[in-house]
Amino acid sequence: MSNATLFEIGGFEVDSVMTTSLAITAVLSVVAIAGTRNLKERQPGRLQSALEYVVGGLRDFYGSIIGKEKATTFLPVLGTLFLYIIVSNYSGLLPFAGELPGFQPPTGTLSCTVGLALVTFLTTQYGGFKYHGVHYLGHFVKPVAPLLPLMLLEEVTHPLSLSLRLFGNIYGEETVLHQVSGLIPLGAPIVIMGLSMLFGFIQALVFTMLSAIYIDTATSAGH
């Protein structure tokens, strides 16, 4: 599963992960625009109903973890992360994934998962300042100032653990599926694909669930 440079734009190298990521972003954007272009309170279309079901389900799930108010506030980030990750995970199950130039599942690469974890990190810090102002900085020196290096290290290891967990699981699944498909063309790959769909969903849910917990910790009253 190579990820060589496809072409350059002004000295900027574009690889298969970038093209696949852009394609996933474009698909999700088109679906979102199409489903919300003509919103109807009565007798909504199938796409609008499906989107409302997904959004409502995600809001209720995160609300059970961090509360309805915070879940509503941070749903645009958490929901987008979930949808991007799950579509990216499932893209690795498509034929020739990782083999065709320009088609490389993003979450199977560390650079992508680090970028997603960075979004969580920045959202967490934003939430801390939004709810506590400059007083948010005080938690880095509590209970005693000499703990500052450890507190900063903890703040960094949270997103790092997210990125490594997602990358390791998805890369491992893709590798196993690729190897088994080569050894046993029929039967076994179908079973593994079914398990991969379940694990892909779980990984997207776990990533965003932990992100919600980190955000809740930064925004809680006792932080």
C-alpha cells in the first residue's frame, strides 16, 4: 500500500491520501448540501430524513456523555469527525483500495490520523477558553506550578493516543484484508470485510467519544 507522490502544485506534493481525502470531503459536502437545500418541516424527503436521523442520533449519543448543551455546541466538529472517519474507514473495503493511484484510505496513514487528532486538540483548547477565558490556563499549574511540564505532556499525549489508536487499528485491518484476499480469494475476505465494517464503525465512535470526553474535561466547571 504505497503512497507515492502523484503530482505537484507549485512545489506542493499531492499524494493518494490527499486525493482520496478530498474526494471523501466532496462527497460528504454534496450529500449535506443536497439534504439541506430545501428543508421541510412536514413530509421531508428521504435524504433529509436520513440526515436528521444521523444528526439526532449523534447528538443524543454525545449528549449522554457530555450533556445536551455541550453536545449541541460541539456537534459540528464531533459529527464531522465521525462521518469523515467512518467513510474513510469504509473506503478501505472498496476494490483496489490502496492499489490504484489516487485511491488510498486516509485513516490508514498516520499523517491523516494525526491531523484529525490535532482538530480534537484545537477544539479542546478552544472549548477551555470559551468556557473559562484566560482562567483556563490556570489548570496547567494546578495543584502546584512544578507540575506544568507534566500537565503540558498530558495535554499532548491525549491527541497522540487518539491518532495512534485509529491508525494502528485501521492499518492492521487493511493489511489483514489485503493478505487474506491474496491467499484465499473466496469466503474468508467476506467475513473479514464484515468484521472490518463493524470495527470501522466502532473506531469512529471511540475516536469521537474520547474527543468529547477531552472537550468536556476542558470545559467542566471544576477544571
